[in-house]
Amino acid sequence: MSSIILKTAVRYLLPILLLFSIFLLLRGHHLPGGGFVGGLVASIAFVLHSFAHGTENTLKLLKYNPIRFIAMGLLLAACSMFIPILWGYPPMTALWVDRMIPVVGSIGTALFFDIGVYIVVVGAVLNILFTISLHSH
Amino acid sequence: MELVLVVLIGILYATGIFLILRRSMVKLLLGIALLGNGTNILIFLLGNIVKGSPPIIGENVNILREIYADPVPQALILTAIVISFGLTAFAIVLLHRVYAFLDSDDLDDLNTPDEDI
Amino acid sequence: MLFTVLLGFIVAILPAFLRKVVKTRWLVLLAIVPSLIFIYYLFQLPAIASGSVLKQSTDWVPSLGVNLSLRLDGLSLLFTLLISGIGIGIFVYAYEYLKKHRYIDRFFTYLLLFMSAMLGLVLSDNLLLLFIFWELTSLSSFFLIGFNNESEGSRKSALISFTTTGMGGFFLLAAFVLIGDIAGTYNLSELIDQGNIYYEHPYYPLIIAFFLLGAFTKSAQFPFHFWLPGAMKAPTPVSAYLHSATMVKAGIFLIARFTPILGGQTMWTAPLLIVGGFTMLYAVVNSLYRTDLKSILAYSTISALGVLTFLLGVGTKTGFIAAIAFIIAHALYKASLFLVTGIIDLKLGTRDISVLGGLGKTIPIVAFSAVLAALSSAGLPGSFGFISKDLIYEATLGSTIFQPESTGHYLLIGLAVLTNIGLVIAGFLAGIRPFTGTPSTKIKLPSKIYINYKLWVPPFILATISFVLGMLPHLPSHKIVDPAVTSIHNSITSADLALWHGWSVVLALSLVTLAAGSALYFMIKPSHDKEQYFAKWQVASPQNIFAGITDVFKTMSMSITNFMHNGFLRSYTFKIILFAEILFVYLLWQDGPIYIDYSQLSSISIYEVITIIILCGALLLLLLSKSRLTAVVATSVVGYTICLIFVFYSAPDLAMTQFSIDTLTVVLFVFVLFKLPPFLSFKNLKTRVRDSIIAIGFGVIISLITLKVMQQPFSSEIKDFYANYAYTLAKGKNVVNVILVDFRGMDTMFEIVVLSIAGLGVYSLLKLRLKSSEKE
């Protein structure tokens, strides 16, 4: 499944798709998009890379085993859930920083929750696909 | 259009059920996927479908007014789609394992409760 | 009082959990538990004897009328003393008897459980509490009977006794509920104070029927007696404790306990007299041709229980006195006979009296206890058995159910005499035959057998007590028998048990019984031939009838299971779907016609038509294709067209998600596809047609349901809530996303957890299993 054309295309496609996925993630709060879609697009990017360069190389590129992504994402989402407790609010209360930050927009616990979702989706999808692909060969 | 979708739901369900009743495990899996799709449309339809006005609040307003699509079923379906992927993946791997073990795709061959699969 | 009940339950947990820590020999210390309880109740004797009733109550489920209320009166006290007193001996004996057994710790757990349940049963002052303890005794005796769970016979007997007594338990519960409902209270003391308020109630016969079914199954009355001989598969200490001294007497206890509440009517006494009378004769005849010592004892126990039922049926004060005295006498001599049998079984490996003999010289101390017990059972003057036998005759002579000197009256007396003669023989067979005469050549007797004191002391003490009480009958008379009878008869009683009543008909009957029994004992020689001859008559016995009924049920459930649970997945699916269809069709039909409001429908455009056509084409392809790849592609086309529908109808988030997921699903299938088998096609036209009909039917039903739901008035409350507050509260303009990450964030949290579990599941299913199993 590796051709020169695909490899070359992927070299450009991977960063573009990843950027696009982050774009989807960040704009999700106001426009269509969000953690789920963003995560799925990012996963597709890595899957394309694995088509071109082989799953082992993609895993090297990721540095960490996808299982760690799952753990990190869950941790981030859970933290953003419970952080409001520190300020005396019930869990899951959305807290927002008043100032707008360029590019990212407004920052709040819901954003971190969405980022957690994003990471979990990437981790789980890649974990499933890569495990299967490694064991099918 | 609603009536067409109602018929479509029926067709999706009928096809799904027919596939589930086959002996092949792959068909069973595809049948379940179709049932999931049918259910998604069912939920979607129950929220009153609206053309061209997604549930997104406009630039300078704070509240959604006029006609807009119901966001609640959409949120439900979005969840369902992602979960169904997890389900499909898990089922495929199970199928893969069973096939590796039994060397058969026939559900009737699973009828051996004593074996350790 | 509550403490004595709970103590056993608490301690019962210990042996099970401390088996690694506690050495087996420490288990004998558990005998302290019954000892403590015994001493506690001994100290209650003076208070109870003076006529007071102790009560104690703790709230448990007050809303349902279930409270931990306990009541100690004469009757309860008698039973608590029996349970704990004989319990001490049994605990010591059982330790020695089973100390080499792997699961001895487990045994003591069950035994403690049983003892506490039994104590709770006799002390309960609440009907429902009593029922709970009643069932607990059944349950713990199930474990005790099936203790040797490697043996099939043992398991089967445990099951039979459990189903029989359990079935009785249901009837008992029904009776209790009726009683409690009519009286308006479940409190036993209040019920006793009310007296028999039921005898004119239309449900009175029903209550009595249910109640007696419960009591008779537990106390092994004909035709439910068959579980007791089967229960002899239990280790002998269990037989001695449960099946002679305590548990089987629970039914008797219950009848006695409810005599002031339900008794005093012919409808109550007649069934007791008939069933008790029949059981006592039937069982004693059955015991005479047995060769297994435990069988003989089992049948003579059933007979003794019949006598007790009979005496309670007589219903006079003398009848109750006789019953109480006989409970004590029987518990003492039968327990020691069982324990002696256990020693013989343990040391010689056989219980067959057609081969045993001459053991008197080998194990004199055991023989001594056995003979004492046998003599007490025969009613030799000087034993407590003699006193109770006297009372039995006195009660029978004084029974008021028939006119004095009528045929019925003589019939009852004849019945009692015959039964007692039989009991004399049975007692001698079990207690004297193995120790006298010469042993059969079939077994080799060792010249000297060492018997640990823990084995021989308990039966020795029990047998000796029989004679001590027999010589000094005034000892139990005032302290134990009087209060016990008082609590049955509701009047101050003075039994005045005495060794010598002067020359009378009763004494004559007693002596005749003893003489006839002894004479017949020398004539009866149990042998296997006789046993087999009588076994032929067992075809029509209640046990076989019950077994037949169970077999019918078994076959029936087997055929139903085979039809419903045949192991074919599609067959299950088929049945479930068919059932759902029938249900839905019925509901739809009930619900009336469907209206469609055409004005509410949106128009249809050409893009949509094309999309739908593509979708249907993909489905058709999916159904017809013989290649997996085509099928997978067709499925993803279905997904993409649905994605388009989402686009048309203002759901951009859904469209994007559906698109990505479909792409990934295709990738998933592609990864494993060449590992998957080709499609199977079984060209069976008939099943295809059948499945098509079912599938199309289901599709139509779902469509109809959808229409039905659409005609419901639509509430926009929730929708408006999110529309109004998405930005004002959650600062997001994409309402769907706001719902996901904010309003329903907890759900999303769980969703990603599920997704993670799916991911981990895939990982473990493939990676971990491959490592371990496929290397082989």
C-alpha cells in the first residue's frame, strides 16, 4: 500500500489534516466542529500516514503508544470536570476566563473537556485500528 | 420528505433484520450497523426536521429564535455514531478471533458451549 | 436473648475465613458457643417456671411489620435447652468424627448457622421473622445433608429434602400471611393473647391446610416423610442433631405454638390425629425390615414424630404433657442411638445389622450407652422413656374425640399400642442387636478398638440423662414440662410426672408393650432378602409419585429449553423479533388509527430523491452481493448517503462525524477483511422467504410506530431551553456542541470512557490472547 505518490502526498497532507482537526476542535464551540470530529479527522490523518509508511513508522511518529493518549485524554477531561470544585462550584460547572485570547478564542473548562475528548478519540481509534492492522499481517 | 424518511427507516430496519437472521457472522455485523443507522434517522426524524437552519446562534444574537433544527436529537445521534464505531470495532475483532479459532464464519458452529473460545 | 441468636451467626463466619490461620484442632473450641447459650437459658429457668414470659424487640423493617422480636416462654425454653444442650455434645462429637475431613471448617459454619437459625425459629415473636428462620433451617440443612458433595446420592438427598421442606415453607408463608392479615398483626404474643379468632372465618380451613402442609413437610409426616430417610446421607452427627433432636421437631414446635391460635376445633385436631396416627404406624412398620442402622433410626424417628403429631391432635392437657415429655425423651435416646451408630460406622465401616454383632465386648462403653438408650426408648421402668410412654397411653385413653368405649376409641388405643411395640423393637434393633450375639463371618472384627472420649462421652451423657430424669421425674416436671404445657394450653398446669402412678390400665399397657416388643425382637431377624421383598412394595410409595411428578416437570422444561434455547443465535433472534412483532401489532391495533398531518410535512427536492435512490440501490447491492468487499462498500455508501441527509437537514456536526466514522469503518474492515472468511451462502429458499417476511414485517411496524410518534403533539420545551441558554449560560454558539461538552458533559464523559473500554478491549483481545494461547 505504499506508493511514492501517496508518500509524497501524505508528507503534506498529514500536517494540513492535523491543523484542520485542531481548527475543528477550537471552533467547535461556536460553529460546527468539536472534539469528536476533530479527533476523528486527526485519526484519519494518522491512518493515511500508516497507509503510506506502514503502521510501525506511524507509531514511531506518534512517540507514545495510543493507549497513553486514551489515559491522557480521560485524565484531562476528568480534571476539567472536577476543577470547578476548587472554586467551590459543583463539578462540571463551566468556568470561563473573561479575556479573549487570539486564535484560540475564549478559554474555559469546557474547552479543556473538549480537548480531552479529542485526545481520547484519537487514542481509542488509533489503538483499535493499529492493533488490528499489526495483527492482521 | 418525512414520509420518505419513514419508509426509509422501515427499509433500513427490514434489511438489518434480514441480515441478522443469516448464518454468516459478517452479515450479522453489517446488519447491526444498518439497524444503528436506521435508529439514528428515527431519532433525527422525531426532532422535527428542518432545512437550512442548523442550531447555531448567529453573530450578534444571544438566543436562537425563529425556526431551527432541534439540537437535542443531534447531540444524541452524535454520541451514538461514535459509540457504534467502538461497537463495530470490537465486534469485528471478536469475529476475527472466532474465525481464527474455529476457522469458520458459520454462526451455527458457535453452538459448542463447552469449548473455550 | 437476641445475642444468643446472633452469636452463632457471627461465629459461623469465622471458620470459613480463618481456615488458613486457625488450626483444625481449635475448631473443637466452637463447642463453647452452644455451652454459653445453654448456660444462659439454664439461668432463665426459674423465671420462666414462675410463669413469666420474656420479650425483647428491636426494630428491623417496621414498615412491613417485621421486627426482631423474641419471646421466651416455656415452650421456647424447652427447645432452646434441647438445641443448645444436645448441640454441645454434637459439636464435640462432630469435631472428632470429621477431623480428617477436608472441609471440616465449612461443616462447622453450616452447623453454627443451623443452630442459630433453629434458636431464632423457636424464639421468634414475629410470624415473618419465624418464617425467615424456618427457611434458614431448611437452607442450612441442605448444606449439611449435601456435605459430602462428591457423592451423587448425597447431593440428590439434599435436593429432595430441600425441595420438600422448601415447598412446605411456601405454604407456611401463605398461612402466616392469612393469619396476620385477618388478625391485623404479625406479632405472635398478640396472636396468642387473641386466641382462636379464626374458627368462623371462611378462610379457616385454608389457613389450617396451608399451615399443616408446612409443618408436616418439615416434620416428615406421611406423605412427605420420604426426605428424612434420604437425609441420612448426611454425616451422622448431622443426622443425630437435625433429623432426630431438633429440626424435624420444628414442625411439632410450630403445631404446638399455634395450638392456642388455631387449635381447639375438630378441623384442627382431626388432620393431626389422622396424619399422625397413620404416620406413626406406617413408619414403624417400615423400620422393622431395614438392615441399615441409620434407616431403622430414620423410620423410627418418623414414627416418633407421628406420635407427637398424634398427641397434639388429641388436644387434651394430658396430650400436651405427653407430647412435651416425649419430645424430651425421644431427643435424648434417639440422639445417643444415632451417635452410637456413627461410632460403629466410623470404626467398622458398616451399618448393616445383618452382619454386625458381638460388639459389646469390643467397645463396652459404647455398648453401655446404646443399651441404656434402647431401654429408654423401650420404656423400661426407671427411664424417662417409661414416663413418656405412660403419658402417651394416658393421653390416648383420655382422648375426647371419640366416645369412651366406642370402636374409634379402641382403634386409637390399638394404634398407640402397636406403634409403641414397633418402637420398642426398632430401639432394640438399633441399640442392642449390634452388641450382642455373634458377628457375621462377612466382616472381620478387630479385637480392640480405640475410641476417643470425644466420641463416646456425648452419647453416654445423653443416655444417662434419660435415666436420671426417669428416676427423678419431679426435676423436669415443674421447671420444664409445666411451663411448656402452659404455653400451649394457656392455663396453669401441674404435670406431676412421677415414676409410680399405682396399678392402672396405663401401667398394664406399658408392660404389655414392653413384653410384646421384647418377645418380637427375638423373632425378627432383618435380612437383605426381606428388605428386597418389601422394596417391591415401594413402587407406589409417595416418594416415587413425587419423583414421577418431578420427572414430568423435568421433561417438560427440557423440551421447552431445547426449543427456546437451542444454541443457534439466529433462532433466538428470530423468536425475539417475532415476539416483538406480535406485541407491537397488538399495541398498534389497540391504539387506533394513524393520522398524518400533510400540512406539516416538508417538500421533497430532486437531490433528496437521488440520495434516497442511491441508498436503496446500495442496500439492494448489499443484500445480493456474494463478495464481502462489495458488501462493505455498499454499507459505507449507505453511511455516506445518510451523511448527505444530515447535510440537507441542518445537522452539520452529524454530517461531519458520520463521514469520518464511515471512512474509518471502511478502513477497519479493509484491515481485517482478508483475514475474514468469504460469505457463506446457504441456499435455502424456504428460510429466506420466512426471514424476508419477518424482516419486512418488522420494517413496516417500525414505520408505523414512527408515524404514530410523529402524530403526537411535539413539545419544544427542552429544545427551547437549550436555544435560550446555550450562549447566555454556557458561552457557546454551537448548541449541539454546548450540549455535549457542557449541559450533558457527564454523559459525554461516560461516552469517552466507553470508547476507551472498546479500545482497550480490542487491544487485550488481540495482543494479550495472541501472546498466551496462540504460541502453543
